[in-house]
Amino acid sequence: MTDPLRICKRCLLKDMEENEYYESVAQYVSLLDPNIKASPELYEKRLSICKTCDRLVSGICRSCGCFVEMRAAVEKNRCPSEEHRW
């Protein structure tokens, strides 16, 4: 039986089309449990801070290797840099 909430497609990013990658990230964020999800305002604020950081490369944080859009979507998460920007 297939789990309808399954997100992982068991593929590497290098094998995904750019749009397919974005859709995968957006799907992950949209399916987060509302009890752990950051508010839309907080999420956008965090992303705007990340966009000014020199450690952001192609959606990945060089401080920890996370996908910033996924990390920013969970309310309890914090910026992994030494400065803790958010």
C-alpha cells in the first residue's frame, strides 16, 4: 500500500529537474504538521534573512548543509550559523 503523504522519491537532486526539486521542497513544507510549522510571516522573515547570508548557496546552508526552505519551515528550528541570525 502506498502512503499518500510520502514525499521522498528516492532520487538524488542531481537527477531531478529544477522545477521538480522546487515542487518537492514546496510539498514538504505544505505537508508539515501545523503544530510544528512556522507561521507564514515567520517563514518568509527567515527566508529573507537567509537570502542576505553569504553561506546560502543554491538553497543550501553551508553552515550545516540543510535546505534552508525546509529548516525555516519548522518553528522550533534555529539558524545554524554561529551568529544565529534567526
